[in-house]
Amino acid sequence: MTIATIIQKQTDYFESNRTLPINFRIEQLKKLKQAIEKYEAQLLYGLAHDLKKAELEAYMTEIGLLYRHLDEMIKKLPTWSKKDRVKTPIFLQPAKSYTMRAPFGKALIISPFNYPVLLSLDPLIGSIAGGNTTLIGLSEETPYTNRVIEKLIAETFRPCYITTYIANKESNTEVLSYPFEKIFFTGSSRVGQIVQQAAIPHFSSVTLELGGKSPVLITDSVQLKRAAERIVWGKMINAGQTCVAPDFCLIPEKYNQEFLAELQQALEKQFGQNPEQSNDFGRIINQRHYDRLKNLIEADQELVVLGGQTNPKTLYIAPTILSATCDTPLTSMREELFGPILPVLTYQTQEEALNFLAKRARPLAFYLFSEDKKECERLEKELHYGGMVINDTLLHLSNENLPFGGTGASGLGVYHGEESLRTFTYHKSILKRTTKINLPLYYPPYDLSKLKMIKWILKI
């Protein structure tokens, strides 16, 4: 079936109003959950094959979160979808006013390679809940996982309602030439700009979940051992291929050597003395990204204090720690790393660190390690970011009650929990008046008495 045919069929299906009833949407969410349960083992196998993800990691960061988000949406959708009554000014009485959520229509979801199950099916939860039809683009970089998702979707839903395609430059260019009422993209800022430009002629609503260099700021009041353990976990999960992975650390110069030692201990504790032999450490997705990371390590070779080993046969990049001052011109600081490389940059004063951060693009995530309550309260207000975790990493995205998204170059819009429903719907505003009473105060002919009355009414 061609893209044009799919889009026409989805247009017709949406216009039939079959997706509007809340009971229909809940039933589709239940079917999606049952399908994931049926194919769970195959999805885990696909993730292990494509990304060398350990089973526990894959379940914890992808499939388990889907179950949780589905259960919440199934339970709360009836409440979240109710009309919302609002006040009606006295000069409009007798009347009642309310808003209601309405589906956009045809939704397009374009997902990335790094979390291919979560980042394709999690937005789908919101799209189904909102009452849209959906076309899902699956990254060509994860072929084994894609086959499972394609089969899962094809067995569960009709193509006129939900279907998939393999996303690459050529197919995305074609798909984006068609009008969608909603586009949800997860990926790089560069491609995000292309998606946004493509949406302009069609006036599509766009959500962009991007990335950037998410910093770690370690202050004077820190528990170094605990910080090192949590930073290593957040950085090295999925071999660093996470949009909210800690990208670099800023640390007071006086703590640097102790912190580097703690990082080494944490790495050995989690992955052994040779991470290449660990079943819990992943691999880089393809040769292009492997070469990019290898070149970054070679460019900053003099600053490598731990790791740096590579293996082209298995696309292995070792957990690699760089050490420098925050004013050192590192090649690794020019772009989002998206791999297991962690620059540790020292600063003399917190003002120096904050000035350094202020010159950079606003990140998707910010990680603050501090035991000082007042300091935390001050910095969480002063800094700019999509989401923050204090004294840990990554965990904010697993709380469905927290909206997840970026700001500026790190993204546009949020989702998770009720925000997923909001993202895939728009508000209809409705004012309903009675015909039993009619006050022709607003109608011509106008005179001074009507003007005085209008002025009085609008002040009430």
C-alpha cells in the first residue's frame, strides 16, 4: 500500500467518526497492551539484537514503562476527557461555557533508533487516547525490532486506523509532503528543523522531542560516591545512546581527583574491569556513529583518563572519561555526544560554572548534585532546562505525572500522562445560550442609554 493510499484511507476513517467514542479508544488501548504482552519476548530479542540491550535494561526502560503508561491512560481517560466547565460572565447570561478535547485527525509519529519500542509506542498511546488515526515511522537502524513492531501493529489494527512505515531520509521526505494535523517527532535537532519546516505549509501542530548536551552540575555540598554511581548508570545505559544521558560534568576543581576515582570504581562495580565482556553494556547502533565517537576520542586523546578502547568488529566503544578545565576547547564539547564518552570539566567558582552553562543551548535535562536545600531551590529556578533531577539522573522521565519535553533547541511541547492526551488533542471552546430569554441590548440601533448600560455591565 502506497503512502498516498494509506493517508487517504486514514482520512476517510477519521472522518467516519469511529475514533470519537471514549469506549472505542479505551478498547484500542487495551488491544495495544495485549499485543505488547503477546510479543514481549520477541521485542526483547529484537532490542538485544539491534542494540545489545540486556533484558532487564530493555524491560525497565522500554516495555515496562509502556505497560505503566497504558494502565494509567486506560484508567484515567474517561476523567481526563470530560468537558471542563468554566465561568460565564454575567453579561453573557443566561448561558453556560465549557471546553472539550477534540482529536486533531491524522497523526504522524516519527521515532528514533535508540529506544525503538518505547519511542514509537508511547506517543501512540497519546494518539489513540486522543482519537486520532496514526502513521508510525520506525527507524531503519533497528530492523529486527521493527519487524516485531510491524507485525504487532498489523495484527492489532487496520491500516486505515494505525500502520507503520520504515523511516529514512527518502521515506520521511515523501511522508512529510502530505498534510497531517499532528506531527510528533523524536530525534536530532537538525532533523527536527526539517520536520518543522515541512509542517508549515500544512499548518500542522508539531511536537519535537529533541536532545542536546544535558549537563551535570556538582556543587560543593555533594556526596561524591553516590553521585558517581548514579552518573555512571545514567550515562552508560544503552551505551550512552539516550537523549537525556548526562553529556558532561562540571565539578569543583578541589573534588576532581576524588570524583574521577569514584567514577572508575562505579564503572568497575557496574560493568567489571573489562566492560567489553559485560553482558550489561550495549553497543553503538551503526558504523557511522561508531566512527564519529571514535574520532571524538582520538581528537581529545590527551585528555582521556579512563577508557578509550574501541572494537570496530562489534562497534564497541569503551566507557571513556575525559578530564579538563571548563575553558578547555574540547572537540567533545561541540556536539551532543550520544555515546559512552563523559567529559569531566573543573571550575573554580560556581559563578564560573553558571556562566559556562549560560552560553550553551538550553538542555533537555539538567542534573544537579547538591545536599544544600537552599542552593537547590535557587538553581532550579535560575537555570533553564526541560526537566531536572536533583541527586540522580534520568529518573524524571519515568514519572508519568511529570511532563517530559525540552525548551528551545532541545524541543517543543511535552507528553506523558495527561500531557500525552493534551498533546494529541486540541481544545474546543463552547458557549451555549438559551433562546427563552432575549435581551437585544447588543443590537442596533445604538443609543446613549444602551452605551451606558454596556459600560455598566462590562464592569460587573
